[in-house]
Amino acid sequence: MTRMPEFPPVAAPRSAVGAPLPHDSAARHVAGAAAYIDDLDEPAGTLHVAPGWCREVTRGRLLKVDLDAVRAHPGVVAVLTAADVPAVNDCSPSIGGDPVFAESEIQFWGQVVFAVVATSRASARAAARLAVFEVEAEKPAITVFDALDRGSDVLPPYEFRKGDAGAAIAAAPCRFADGLAIGGQEHFYLEGQIAFAHPREGDEILVLSSTQHPTEIQHVVARVLGLSDAAIVCECRRMGGGFGGKESQATQWAVIAALAARITGRSVKLRLDRDDDMVMTGKRHDFRVDWRVGTDETGRILGVDVDFLARCGASADLSQGVVDRTMFHADNAYDYPAARIATRRLLTDTVSATAFRGFGGPQGMLFAERMIDAVALRLGRDPLDVRKANFYPSVDAANHGVTPYGQVVDDCVLPDLVAALEQSSDYRARVAAIDAFNASSPILRRGIALTPIKFGISFTLTHLNQAGALVNVYSDGSVTVNHGGTEMGQGLYVKVAQVVAEVFAIPVAQVRITATTTGKVPNTAPTAASSGSDLNGMAAQIAAEEIRDRMAVVVAHLLGGEPRAVTFAGGRARLGDRDLSFADVARQCTLARVSLSATGFYSTPDITWDRAEAHGRPFYYYAYGAACSEVVIDTLTGEMRVLRVDILHDVGRSLNPAIDLGQIEGGFVQGLGWLTTEELVWDSRGRLRTHAPSTYKIPTAFDVPADFRVALWEDGGNRVASVHRSKAVGEPPVMLAISVHSAILRAIASLAPGVVPPLEAPATPEAILAAVRAVKHPVEGAPA
Amino acid sequence: MTVRRSIRYLSKGRVIEVADFAPTATLLDHLRLERRLVGTKEGCAEGDCGACTVALGRLVDGRLVYEPINACIRLLGTVDGCEVVTIEDLAEGGVLHPLQQAMVRRHASQCGFCTPGIVMSLFTLYATPGRHDRDAVIDRLSGNLCRCTGYRPIVDAALEACDARPDQRPDDLFAAHAAATAVALAGLTDAAAVFVGDETRFFAAPHRLDTLADILEACPDATLVAGATDVGLWITKAGRDLPRIVHLGRIAGLDRIEETAEGLSIGATVSLAAAAERLAAWDPDLAHLFRRIGSVQVRASGTLGGNIANGSPIGDSPPALIALDASLELWGGGTLRQIPLERFFLAYGRQDRRPGEIVTRVVVPRLEAHHAFRAYKIAKRHDQDISSVMAALRLTLDGDRITEARLAFGGMAGTPMRAAGAEAALVGASLRSAGGWRPALDALRGDFTPLTDMRASADYRMEAAVGLLGRALAEIAGTPSHKTRVFGLREEVGHDAHA
């Protein structure tokens, strides 16, 4: 059923696909030999750029910028402003609104106004602080409520409707309503934003960027500079973490570096200081959610009505897709007979919120799980029983459920998966033990929760579901593979290499993985939406199979026989009782003047999405999982500790169980941070106060429970023809951490049975203590 | 007096001499930009992420000791006389160090950017004699952030490499060369004053107090540094130009810890790690508190004297030391004076340190049998976070009766401060029933008017402070700490107490 995280060392795996191979760069990582952009040699005369911004103002009209002192600073070569942009002063990934340099208006605290180009990084950064701004300050809108007051939406409101939710709730035997504030999250990739631009022949520029989206960098650099796409090449060997923070947010820095290279004719590097990075780049959207639900006496949901207020910041960026995905996951695993899921996308004078692992899904799911917990607490039922009563029917049920956006859920493995986890985590016995503990523990309280996830796999912007790959076999039998996917630590490169090695039946070590570049594979999608291996693995497989089929013809000709009778196994091509080594085959192909290079192209089949009608099948399939977490809280201080976590996560048939396990554990811990220690604080003037790791706290090793049991669920495989029937695993595990938040809620709820604690996210000690005090000392007249 | 116009450190058995560097030059920029050793990464440039961790080898009582430090905020001049081990040094002849092999085997890297720093932190554990359990590994990783893996495989790799019995742990290159390294380091030890630069811009590391006095008389505005775990950020984050830097680390005697009649005397340049080792033996709460100050890297560089002298309202050691009735010795202008520590903190950002004066030592009276001591820190994160509230108290008991109370809090005012009202309410109170101490909890509300900032609201700070005082009194009255805390338990029950 499950595979535990102990992997025996595999010397020569029988098969490339499915082997727990290490990350392709593992040995280089541990030796400090894996080069990131800042580590590369700098050509003589390399210049450095630092962005300049106005620290005093959050929003206002820019009257004058005095850059004399900046220009006069030793080492400064050039100062760039909007006036220096040759073509379009915008680096938006979507509908515009993201100026490279502010022109007449400052829209948020941290917006770039100019850039200093200098002979050293230190000189550029020091000079960037010397500008004198004259700004007519305006009162900024910081929160979603400020934006509502002002009536500012960055994108139109949008909603899903299934049946008549209002009527269903009105007619329900039990009705509940509540609200929840959900915080955002800083990506905190360890390698900050960086780009290195090199002028090449004529107007050509090579841009090295730490980006999840080289194609977008290429296209936007061309757009801003008024050059053709073909003049620009963007390359990325590896990122030191991305997590969505380098999907659209890497672009501005690449554009500024390229502009500086164009103007000075020299190589130019821009590496953001960590504080600038945290101030200037977008984060996960924060939300205010208000909901009503009607249920029967057992907690079976009859109707749901929910309003999400998303703080999108100063521009649209990727907010349409992000907030849509919140809506797509507002049902999580639950079959709502009737639902209204409504969203406002609010424009605030804060840095534009952006993609972050889960892409809006986590916020939708956190709402769903809170609603279920509230129903269970009010009805006095075990939350797991209420969850199970509302699951979408199982894959083998007679009738499948339909989501509020019209997709039939025909691959739901949750009933089996959750039953397995309920048993392996010993959930029921632990609930009883915790109840007994709490009954005799006035200060400390424990809680446990087992929560499921269902995550839709595919870009909901349908055209992004495409990928290209280039496979070259050389005459000695060595292979290079290149594809549009980028490596940010998630192990995409080794997975794709495994897929290619499997096609040729050669050792994975014989397949060389090369940097992602727009010069080899054009017009690619970002490496996002968990789709990296689904899309690029398939494209590479198609390319490799094309070459293998050509090889089979050559082999058949040489050995005498039919091409389709040629088999590839163990590094050899076999026909009848004769065989050739893979290298011999490659050499023979060259002699026979047969091409050993092929491109592969893949587009996800069977997906449709009509956004105007809010109906279709946006997702090729769903990935599932569940986690059971136990916590203890201190009701005097709000301090909390996670005691044990059990996870069972659906990976289809894993391409690489070691890599998948890493994604699950890492995703869970990142979600744990989002929901507990990671608090973004803006002051009343709209200044981010938590812009460094000294004030913004991602989890450390201490925060991960010693008792952390993770297993892969491979029983279900994948009903659709994904690459080797695997399932995407990049984002879904983040949401397994909702179990921790839910367990904290239950620990607090033990203080006052039947009362739903007003626990916000993240559950910092302060948030926990506030919820504890609220249930201990309920305000007169507040809803019980 | 001998003056040396360069600094020297050991790297792969070679002496590197640097005679021309800016006083504010960091070790990280020296490694990456000058020596092009780019395996060491910059993640945050403020000593909080650990990506820049390198190991510093020093002789301590003749024994070679490796400690992890944050190269990003460590001033280059302050590594004089040390061995600097970077990630490039670990693999020998293309063969990975046992620790690196374990990291690969356990799939302990994903994006790889934090990995060199993590390997270096763990290398210092590998190089520390003895077996190292999970708690030791977690502590050793307290200053290293990883955003990808969730740490589990890193901890497993560390245990695989470091938890073996010492006789089963393969000698690495460094253990094999330890004797030669010790000799080389001894060779770098001299009695010279280091002075690099000219009178307008310099890095100075005097070796004697009188030399220091001369420098301070000539340049009263010079910046004093010990570990530079705070001053480093003035340079990397505030962008301040500090043209004249005086490092105290070479001054003989300032690094001494001694038992005296008044108590434990801790010299100003004693590292937080070394101070913690001594104080931890007094009370489990002191052990737990010091383990939560900064990270292993910060405690290896940072000093107790610096933690006090920089006067932060949220410095974590002062409340505990004030509760212990510690005093501070200051020296300057040829005079020595000793004041109660609590009187040193005058107001936010203002301390009772006169121009040209330095902190020379802290004297901490010992805990006696009739004392009860507790210290707690509240922060958003357990490890390497700055407290939102710190509480420490020492009660003097006569049976169940409290005869003296010293309650000190951090994060509740512009300085670390005693709770006068609550102290008064406790004197004479009985521990026998909660009713006896209830008035102190109410009195505490009148003692402070805390502020709201990004770490916590004023309201939370007050509630938590009251909660902590209540917890302390309940514990001292006999409630075991596994019923009152979620971590840092006093009983020898390990981390399974709640399981």
C-alpha cells in the first residue's frame, strides 16, 4: 500500500523511472560546487545595479526626483529612470500596471523609481540611498477594508454558483456563519532575486536569470527594450528556490539588468539585497473570508455561501489565476449540493501579491476546513466524521460528485486514503487520550486533526498547458535533454532525465541535463502549477521516442527484421538473438545519415474551461492526500508545539519516490510556517515591518516534530494518461499543514465545548492567546 | 609595543595574510569577491539564514575547536589568528566528506543554496568529540534556514554522520591534521597590536587595555566591536560607513571566566556560547534560555558583554542577569567602576556608558539553595528569534514564604526592567495557595506600559507577562513544568513528555 521513507541505496536500478535517485546536483550542492548566478565569473568591466526607491512614502504623486547626489557618488556609471526605457515601461505578466520604474506616481512602499549602475555592488547600493524625493503623499489603502471603502477592485468580482445556495441554507435544519482572516506569506527563497545580462552580437542580449519563467523574461525584456524576441536569450541552470516567487517577480530585475547592459554595452549584474527583495517583490495573497453554511443534524452540508476578499496589491499581476484557484479549492474535498463562491480582487497600495506554491488554493482550502471544524464543534461531532460525511464519492462509486465549477470528480481516492491514515495514525485512540489529558490539564491543552486535500492539476489558463523538449543523442551514445521546465530544487531535471533514460533503456547517468534556455526550446509555460514533470516529462518522452523509433529502423535494417520488433533494454537494442550497444546504434544512425535530434511537444488533452460561464473541466486530474497532526498549546501564553504528524499523500505512480517524499515533507513544513510562525506585518502607513529573516520567521529544524511519519500512496495510480501515470506533487503538500491549524483550533475549543474559537491564520502565540481569551471570556452578545 | 599591520588566518594549512582591507570588510565579501571562493553563499547578510556559515578553528586551552559563524556579518579583521574552513575545503581529492556523503544519501538538499552553510554547521558538530543526539543536531541547525526540505532528511543525515560512537566515526581530514593545525595556529599567536589602515580609516585590534585607552583617547568616536553580530548589521543593512573600528577580541584578560567571591565573573569578550556553558549548570531555565539566544553561529561570535552593552530593549540575557542581581564593571579613563546591571539601562537606546568607557566584565552572584529561579522567552519561533516578551525571576524563599523577589522583564518597556509593584506584592506572600500570589499578577499590570510592534501587540505582551509570572509561581509552588510549558521542560523527561 505505502512506501516508507527509507530507501536502500540503489546501485543500478532495474528501471530508471520509479527509482529513488538523488537530485541531479546533490553531490555538487553539498560540496558548494553547484553554481548559482552570483557565483559565475564576471567578465572584465562587469557593472552592478541597485534599485532606488522612496522610503518615506507609500502612495503619492511624484513631483521631483533629485538624483544629483546619486550620480556624483564614486563608482556610479549611469542612473536609469523611466525616461531611459526605449519602448514600453511595463513588466507585467498579465494586463499591465507594473511599471519598471515609477513615473508620476508611487503606488506602494518599495516601488522602484530608478536604478543605479556602478562599478561595484557596494557603490551602487550606497548611491541608491542618496536620491531626494519630492512627493505629494496621499492616504494609502492598506487593507481589504480600506479598499472596499475606496471601492477599488483591480479585477472584476467573479463567482461560481451551483444550485441555489441561499435557499438551501435557509431550508437547512442547522445554520452557521463565521469569518476568518488568512495571512499572506513571503517566499523566502534562500537565493534572492538576481539577473546577469550580457550584451552579445548587435542588439542581442543574453540574460541569465533566476526565474521560473525564462520565456516571459525573454518576451518582456524584448518588449521593454523594443527588440524582437529573437534578440533575447534567457537562460537558467538552477534557482536557489522559487516557490512561485520567481514566476512573475524575477522579470523586473532581469529587465533592469538588460536595460543597463544595453545602455552601457557592458555585462551587468543585479542582485537584490534581502530586505529590498522582501519589500519589493510580491507575496502570497492574504484574505478575509466570510461564510454561511446550512447542514443537517449530522453535519452533512446542504448549502455554502462564501465571500472571499483578496488583497491583490497595486496591480493585477497573476491575481486572476490565483484568486480563481482559491475558488476552485473552496470545496476542497467536499461535495457541496449548493454553493455560491464569490470573490472580490481588491486593489490596495501595497506590493502586488503574486504566485506562491498552491497559487490561491491553500486559502480556499483553509476556509473549507475551518467551516467543517465549526460545524463539527457546534454539533458536538468529531470533525473527522463530518469530513467523511461530506467527501466527494469515491472513484468506484456509482455516482460521482460535481464541483461548483462543473467538473465531475471521478478520481477521488480520499475515502480509502483517509481510512488508511485514520488507522495508521491511530486517530480514534489518540482523540480519546487527548480528551482525557485535557480534562485534567488546566494550562496546557492538546488537539488533533486529520484533514484531507484535493488539488486540481493543470494551469487554469488553458493555453499554458503545453511544453516543448529537445533531445540530442550524440554518436557515442551520450544524450542531452533540454526542456522548458526550470530547476528550483524540486528535482524536475532528474525526473525528466529518468523519463528519457527509460525510453532509451540506458543508465540515467548517460543523460546529461542542461540549463533551460529560450534558445533551445521556445514559447514555454512557467514552471508552476505543479506541472513541471507532467508537461516537460511528457514532451521529453515524445522527443526521445521519436529518436528511438528512428533508431529502430536503422537497427532493423542492420540486423535484418522489422523495426517494431526491435526492443531496447539494458543499454542495448535487440532484434531476435542479435543486439547492439546503444552507442553502436547511435554511431550507425550517424553513418546512415539519420537524425539523432528531435523536439517533442505536448499539450494536455481533455481540458476545457469557459471562464465566462464558470463551467468546464479545468483540471486533467486531482491529486489527493491527508495529514493527521497533534499539537499542544499553552493557554497562558499562546505558545504551541507540534507533537506528531502523519501524512499519506497520493503521488500516482511515482517517477522518483525520494524526490516526491522531499516535496511532501518540504511542502508540509512550508505550509506549517504559513499557518504558524510566518506573520507579515504592515504598519498603518503601509510599510512592511517584517522585511528580513530577523523579523519574518520561517520554520527551523526545531519546529518540525521528531515524530514525522510520511508515506506515499501509490494504490490509485493515475486514471488519466499522465507521464508514467505519476501525479504532480509540487504544490499539494503545502495544504497538508492545514491539519496543524485545525488541531490548534480543536485544542482551544476544548476550553469551551460548543464554541468555535476565532483563531486567525497564522496561529502565532498572540493569535492563539487571543482565541483562548475569546472562548474563555465571550463578549456579551457575540454569536456563541 | 609591536604593531602588526596585517591580519593572518589559516586556510587549508596555508597562512593567508591580508594587509589591505576596509575596516568594514566582511569575511563573506573577502571569501566571495577577493578569493572567489563562491561555495559560501549570501542569503540575508544579517546573520539570520546561515547560508554563509563557515567554520572557525581556534585553540581553546590548547585544544583545536571548530565553531560555526556567519561570514556575512563577521568582520574580516576579527578572524585574525583563526583557521577559516569553507565548504570548498571539506572534500578531499574529489571524495566527499562523510557528512557530505550522508547528505547525498539522505536526499538532504533540494535547491542547494542553504546546503553549504548547513554542511558547515554540521561539520563543526562532526568535529566536536562525543556522540551527538537529535537535540544536539537541532540546536546545531538553529541558525540555518532551509526553505525546501522540511529539515527531516538533513537531521537524519546529521545523525547518520555524527551520532556514531567516536571510535566508529571516520577521522576526517581535519581530525587527521589536528596536531599540525594546532601548531600552525599557535604560530599565528603573537603579542602584537593589530592596526590596518591609517588614522582616518582603520581596523585596530589592541592586545592590551592601555593600548585600547590610547586609541580611544585619540579616536573617541571609534566603533567598538567584539563579535560584531550587531555592528555587522549596521554595515550590511543600515549601510553605515564605520571608518574606525576597534576590535576588543585580542585584549588579554577580557575573555576570562572566573569564580570569585561575588559570583561568576564573565569577561566582556567571553562568547555567549562560553558564558552559556557555565550558567547552564546553575539552572535548567538558564540553559534553555541561552540555547534560545540567537543561533549557534551568533552565540559563537556574539559576546555577553556585547549583548548587554548594545542596550537593546529586547536583548535576551539582561532580564535573566538582572533577576540574578548581576553587576557590570566598566573601565575607562583609567577608572574602574561597578554598577548594578539594571542601572546600566537608562532609557531606550541610552546606557550609562561614558565616552571612552568599555564594559569589562559582568559579575553574576550564584544561585543559592534558598533561591528559586525561572526564566522564559516568548517569540513567534522557538529558535533564533528575538523575544516579544522575556521574563526572569529569582525568589528568595523561607520555606513557603517569599522574602525577596527580583522580577525582570524584557520587551515590556524601552529597556529591560524590574517589576517593582509585583515584586512588592510578592514579598511576604506565601506560595502555599494561588490566592497568595494573585495580587502580584494584578500589580504587574501596573508596572509596565508595553508597546505594539511587529513582534507583538501591547495587549499581548501584558497578557503573556502575567501568564509567565503565573506560570513561574505555579511551578515554584510545585506544579511540574510538563504541566505548564510546551517546551524547555525542567524535568529530565526529554521531548516525549507530551507524547
